[in-house]
Amino acid sequence: MTDAAALSKTLDALIAPVVAELGFDLVRIQLTGKPGDLTLQVMAEDRTTGQLTLGQCAEISRALDLPLEEADPIDGEYALEV
């Protein structure tokens, strides 16, 4: 397994349960950019509307903060976008 594949698997294992617990469907996780300018994008949707409100994005972001901080799966700094 490549480093990118292992990281993808790790991120999915951390993020998917949190998103599901909040009642949302995870659409995609993507890490883009280069070291020093990385962005972790988490795309999810409300099961009833197929969309997310700004408040729901903030809810997911806050819920992911601690698990991502504790696991620290990404080397260096990154921005989280939900």
C-alpha cells in the first residue's frame, strides 16, 4: 500500500464515523496541495436534503477537530474545509 493510499484509508477511518454519527452521508475526502499549503476537504450531505447548510458544515468541522488533532495523520499544517 502506498503512503497516499494508507493516508486515505486512515482519514476515512477517522472521518466517516464522525460524519455518520452526526447523521450525514460522507461524499468524499480529498487532501490537496503541497506541504506547507495542504487542504483537507471533507464533502458530506444531509440525508434528507442532499445539501449542507453553513451551520451543518461548522458542526462537522467542530466534531472532526479533536479526532484529527489526536490522531495527527497529516504531516505538517493543513486547512480543513467542510
